Amino acid sequence: MRLDKFLKVSRIIKRRTVASEACDKKRVLVNGNQAKAGKDIKTGDEIEIRFGANTLKVRVLQVAETVRKEDAGDMFENIEEKRNG
């Protein structure tokens, strides 16, 4: 599954266009490497996203094309959340 679609389906980022823009602005790392929106995501990958001064790091637990809102949190686990400021 594409990175931008995973971020949207898992509801880490609300809209796919916003997820794609975050990738274009080099705010998203997958397994420590800069990632483009089309990067293929699989179970076990670690995604790090910078939101301004804050950073969110998650591990992918499952990949699914569609999930219910209540089950979206089961697609990943938080590894680290830094709030600077």
C-alpha cells in the first residue's frame, strides 16, 4: 500500500492530499529514510512524521485497504511522540 494512502486509512493524517504534501515537504521518514508518497508500506515498517515542532513515530501492525474508524488505531502502534514547545 502507498504511504500516503496508509496514513489516510489509518487516520494518522486526515486527508490523502495532506499526507502526500507532508511527504513532498520531506517531513516523513520510513525506516529512517526519506519517503515519497508512493513508497510501498508493509507490516513492521516504522514511520516518523514531523508536524511542526512535534514528531510522531509509529510501527505498522497491519495494512488494509479499508477499515472502520473504530479499528483504524489497530493498524499501528505508537513508538514515540515528542512535543517540542
